[in-house]
Amino acid sequence: MTRPRIAVIGGGLAGLVAADRLLGSGFPVTVFEKWPEAGGLVGTLTVGGTPLERFYHHLFTTDVDYLDFAREFGLEQEIDWLPSKMGFFTGGRLWDFGTPASLLKFSPSGSRDVSSSSCRPCVSATTPTGGRWKGRRPPGG
């Protein structure tokens, strides 16, 4: 009996682990990824020479299952653990928005409604214990 071919949608770590497990069980697998490099939700792109997250997603040191997968596939060193920085961009300015004190200082153009379409959250690539992929292809990828 011929085993069915299986498609894994997404080249993030979870998709790569799923593909590996299926291959290990003898299934033919094809991984489809929109971007030229693996990384999924923690993948990066470069803007003006600076790597930025493609999506609002990050890892925490408490994401032990995810980190175990990265370790298993030799990708643990591909994760940068950086300090947090987040804010709101409105009126042509990035306002710090990571502490209670910064919240009190947040006053773009007087009493502007922060839920308006001109005021959008802008989060960097990390969290206090967060990390991001360096944007390199995984070994053999």
C-alpha cells in the first residue's frame, strides 16, 4: 500500500518538527513556506539594515517545548535573547510604552484616542525574556 503524500503548510519550527516526525514515520512530506527562509511566526525580514519580526510573535524562556524542538534540531544557537522594547507609533513619533511611567508620559497630540487607526502598536523583535530568529536558514534548509 502506498502511503499518502502529506503537505505541511508553514516552515516555522512547529511545521518543521511535524514534517520531521512524519518523515520518520515513513510518510513523504513537502513543506510549503511563503517566505524564502524558514522561521514562521518568529522569522525576520530586513528593513534599512535592521532585522525586524515579520509578525507580532516572540518566544519566552518558558516556551520549553518549543525550545526543546529548537535544541533537538540544532537551532538553539539561532535564537537571540534580547531585552524588551515596545511602543506606539503615532504622529510620526515612536512613544516608549513598556513601563507604568511610560504609560503616564504617553500623550500624543493631546487627548487622541489610542484606539484610532492612526495609533498602532509597534513592538520590537523581543520581550524581556524573548528571542527572535536571526533570519538564517536552518542547517540543511
